[in-house]
Amino acid sequence: MADVSPKVSGRLLTVDGAAPAEWQVAEEVPLAVLINGENFAVMMVTPADLEDFALGFALTEGLVRSVSDIEAVRLGEAAQGMIANLKIAPALLSSLEARRRTLAGRAGCGVCGAQTIAAAVPKPRQVSGATPDFTGLSNAYSELPSAQAMNRANRTTHAAAYCSLAGDIEQLREDIGRHNALDKLIGALAKEGRDANAGFIMLSSRVSVEMVQKAAAIASPSLAAVSAPSALALRTAGGAGMTIFAKTPHGIMAFAPETSR
């Protein structure tokens, strides 16, 4: 497994001049996702928790309905990256070609490869459940920086955390890509049989529409972030019945479903 935070040499520039220095940066590698040995997509990821990423990716992309539909996940090294081969019953893969075309041109925004608007912003599933209060949210926001071990080393990676309603961070995954971090978290929760409806998800990044879609895929009723949501993310969350929280210098902004439509 590659070093997720390799050291590089450089110069530290200050008002007093420049001096040699070492810096830890976030590693990034291409991961070829194979379905039953056939190429499906290539994603840029941080080379950690790749099985969790593969499971979460398969769930949020609609390739399977449950982690039990995946018979095996095999990881391996390639010439310039990594391979994750998912073994899935052929009968479950009727929509594989359509999903491959949707992913073909995907870039950092997460939906650039979609062929139509409907494919880019599909209607999410309905969610419901208890939402955290101010104290629970404040606790999670306070805990998040210290829980990001990878980011403390490289100051680059994003995090997605699963929190109890009281604000305790119970699971966390990190990646150079914010979508990847959430996919890894979803995969980890699925592997443990966790019910995302019992708590809430917190992101170190902004809330975009695809982050709402991914959270809705596992029926999370609340999504909190350190940055503001987009208007489309709010409309999508409102349609799903999901509450969005955003941290501000003055407090925590709550966007309830009835006010987000």
C-alpha cells in the first residue's frame, strides 16, 4: 500500500527569506474499478481504505442494492495505480452499460459525465429520522479536526464522518476527494451493518448536490458541513426530506426540508 502522506522537499518562504523544508502531501493514485473483471471506471483516490471505497462506490452508483450483493472485492496493484475488482452476480448488472456511460466524463464536480440533466440530478430517495440539536452539532464540529489524522499530516485531505445525535464521531474516512471520502464512509458503515438513520453525516467540505444524493442513498436524514451548501443541493435535500446544516462564524445554519424546496 502506498504512503498516504509522503514527504517532499521544498522551501519555506517567510518575511525573513526562504529555508529548506520538508512537507507532507496527500498521495493520489488512479484506482481502476472492475466489475467481474471488466473495466468500469477509473477514479482518483487516496490509497487508503480502498475496500470501503469500492463498497460505497458500488452502493451510491446504484450497481447493487446491498453490500450483500457483492460476492467479493479483490484489491491489487497496477503499473501506475491500484485495481479494485468487484464480483457481482451477472443478473444484477443490467444497467451496467448505462452507468459506465454516465461515469465516462466525470471530473471533480462529480456529475460532468452525465449524458442528460436527469442523469446528473436523479430524484433521491426519501429520508426521515431524528436530527441533531445545537449541542450535538457543536460537539461534532469541535471533534472533527482532531479526528482527521490524515489531514493533520498533509493538510489536504477531506473527511466524512458518521456522528451520533449527541455529536460523537463514531466512524470517519478521509480522501483527497470529498466524494471519495463519503463513499469510503458509506462503505464502512455498510460493512459494519450500521443504520445511518440513527445519526448524521458531517463533511469537512461543502455540500454539493452529489453529496446529498450519496447521503440519501443510505437514508441519512441530516447532512452537516463546515462550508455552505449550493442552492441545487438544498433543493435536492428538500425534495428528499433531508436537513442540511452549515457552520457559520455566528452559529450553525439549519436548512430544514420544508424551507429548502
